[in-house]
Amino acid sequence: MEITHIESTERMSRIVKHNGTIYLCGQTAGSDEWDTAEQTRRCLEKIEGLLEKAGSSAERMLSVTIYIRDMKDFTELNNVWDAWIADKPKPARACVEARMASQNVLVEFSVTAAEV
């Protein structure tokens, strides 16, 4: 079975496709100016764009793992997530508090989806 790598760098690929499944690299939107809600919105926009580029959509997500810098921001994240996912099929989801690679990153999303 073929494995397709899209938007690859020396370190990683933004999208990997294999056997009808799409894997996205971790999506972040770190900026000193953005709070958790805005970073979440920006990540979800990026996810939609990458899934479309890969031949899928948010409606085809299988699982999402969310890494959050501080669980005190869990409600803020969920308010944005709940509004965005409201009219879509719900993927399996996990949310984990994690130390991030940069102080500016408050949330990071890892997504697996099915091809159309």
C-alpha cells in the first residue's frame, strides 16, 4: 500500500495518507497576542484546510487528541470546540495537559481522519 506525504520538510510531513486514513501533524497557533480560545479557533481553521487539501473534511475525523498547556483553560477550549463541532459527527477525543515546545503555544491538536 502506498503512503503519501504532503508538505514535507526535513523534520516531518504536515499530512500523511495511508490506506484511506489521513494523519495530520500537530496543529498549533502560538502567539503572545492570542488566548486559548483564539488559538483553538485558529487551530480548527488550519485543520479544516489541511483535511480539505488531503481529500477529507472535519466531518470525516476519526480521532482528535488535544494538548493543553493548563487545564484551567479547559472550559475556554471546550466552548470553542463545542460550537465548532456542534453540527458535525463527533470524533473520539482526548484532552491532555502537556508541557509545550514554546511558551506561546497554549493548545495543540493531533487529528486522524478518513479519506472521502
